[in-house]
Amino acid sequence: MQFLLDGVNRFDERGVFVSLEESKHHLISEMSNFDWDIEKYEKKNQIAIVDASPLRQISKEPEQSGEQLLIPPPSLPESEKNVRIRGPDFSIQALTTVIRSYVRVTRATRIVVDPITSLSLQFLDNFQRRSAVIDLIESLIGMGTTSLITTEMASQFSFASVQREIPPEEYLCHGVLILHNSHVVGRGMVSALEIEKMRECKHDRQLHPYSITEKGITVHNERFLG
């Protein structure tokens, strides 16, 4: 979300946040901890949230516990308002149709999809999951936006250089950023950011510590971990 807010506030670039895990209600509540009033940006049509968790069932009645159904923008065509992207009707084709619609309505130039790890619970077969992720990334590329996609990695216990298996979908991405959380003797848990890949530009190869504050993620670029 910080990536989208930075785009709005600094560059007048609108964005779409696609949540594959948390409900819109919970997401807005969590963001308020950083003093980010997401609903204010929604009202101004600067940011749109797509609640697309494949784990929650969609129904004709409002959800319980404060969760709300996806409410499409009024300007969407009727054929696109009826697309279902949650529960048993979830599909990558439906998801990309809805994302594309929100990008068009908000004139967004930035997209965040968080996290694609949730797709592993919808597509139990490894081949189907990877095919779905690749289809999603190719669709995002076709929209001409700058897209940020998050995923989860297996735990790492040190910052030592280790060979990891590269998921096929990463080959489609122009850049790969890794957020490490590792235990360092004498220091406890240490968080560091690594730019593993960034096409068409020279980038820093060092591990830089980062912290999460009341303003979001802060990378300490003047420090590095050996």
C-alpha cells in the first residue's frame, strides 16, 4: 500500500490494490495504524481496492464480521459488474478482467497484488498454480502499469549467499526484491532488503537493513550488512 500512496502523493499516479488474502475491511483497519486514510483516497478515485481472496465465499448477502462484498465502480459496464472473483467462481481470467476494469476507471498506473502465495491454496496442483501466476503476470504486463507482486519464501536463517530455486514466474518480472528476516548471533532478528534483479539499470548489490515504523517501511541505505 505504501507503494501506491507514494505514487499518489509524490507523482499524482493512481493505483489499484488487489488483496488475495485479507478482506477490504481488515486491510483498511490495518492501514489506519500507519495513519493512512485509505477511504479518503478511494473517495477521490485515486486508489481502488479489489477484495479477491479465493478463500472466502461470495454470497448474495453482506458478509458477517464487518466484511463487505466487492462493490464495483458505477461506471463499469453491466457485463463486468457481474464477474465473480471470489470463492468457487475464482479464476485468473475473471480476476484480470476485474483488475483491468478498475485500472481503466481509476486511470491507474500502479498495481499491487498481495500475495500470490494465496493462489497455492486455490490451485493445489503445482503446474496449475504456476500457470495461473504466469497468466496473471502476463496480463499485468499487458496493462502497461508498474506492478508490484508480493509472495512468501521459505525461512532463511542467515544472510549467507545460498542458491535458491527460482520460480518460473520471476523470469517474467523486471525486478526482484527480497525482504530477509534472519537471526544474527548477538543481534537477534535482523531485517534486510536485497535487490536480487533489476533489469535495464545498475543497482546496489548490498544487503541494507530496513525497519517498519509508523510511517511504513524505511530502508537504511547508508548502512549495509556483510
